[in-house]
Amino acid sequence: MARQGLVLIYTGDGKGKTTASLGVTLRAIGRGLHVKYMQFIKSPDRTYGEALSLRKLGVEMEQMGIGFTWTKTPEEHREALSLAWQKAKVALADPTIDLLVLDELNNALSIEKFPIDDVLPLNEVIEAIRNRPSSMHLIITGRNAKQKLLNLADLVSTIDATKHYYERGIPAVKGLEF
């Protein structure tokens, strides 16, 4: 019997969405699955621990963003999101990928500081997900998941922020956040 690909969404305001996707990625690698990991917001200009680890494990990872929305102009972000979506569409159609992770896609889709509908159209995202190879597992992470995406998912985990050391003034910790 052919494997049925599943859609897993990790969302919410708590820490751990990317970490959850990395845990599944690690399992998939261990089972010999071909994994591709794509990040919509994080930039290749910065060093992230998950990128270093996945490269050591032989996982193809693309950091397609240019950083937080306040770090560049809206046009620079729109251009990066457009290119990221074009690359993600190609990956979503690739029958050789067993597990595709679209990290931070929810964040990208929920940007309200500038228009994104023309460069990252939600209906096009949904259509590409529905039309992906039937055996492809897909993980989507990020805050503020759109209801239309949640409706497509086979699993939705909402990670709540109950307590965080940020509240005590402790900044991002190397090895824990990046």
C-alpha cells in the first residue's frame, strides 16, 4: 500500500515550532526519507544552529528570507517572499521529496505591515499543497496559521507561551534559539 502524505502544522505563540519540525526531520532522516527544509524568514546571512546541523546530516536546507520585517524595506521582503514561494512551489511538486518542511510559512502568510497577497497568494499555497505528490509529508510552522491551512492539516499542534525567560530580560540564547 502506498504511503499517504500527511500535513502537520505547528503554530502558536510559544517557543518550539521550528524545534518540533526538526524533531520530525531527525526521525525522517533516521528512517532514510529524503527531506528538504526551507525557511521563509530566516536569512542565510546569519548562522543558525539548525542549519549547521542539517547540513552535517546531509539535509538540503534553504534559508530564503532576509530577516525580520523591520530589518529591510517592504519591497526587499516582498521580493524575497516571491522568490521563496517560487522555490517552495517547485519543492511541493517534487516527487523525490518524502518530507518537506516549510518553516515560518505561517509567519510569512500573516504579514500585515505590507501587502503580500500578490507575491505569496494563500489560495495558490493551498492549491500547491493539495496538488503535491500524494506520498509527500509536509510540515508548516509559524505563528498565526491561517484557518484555511488548518483545515487542510492532518495534525495541528498549537504551542502556547506559558512562561519564557525573555520575560526576565534574558535575550535569545545561542544553541536554544539560534
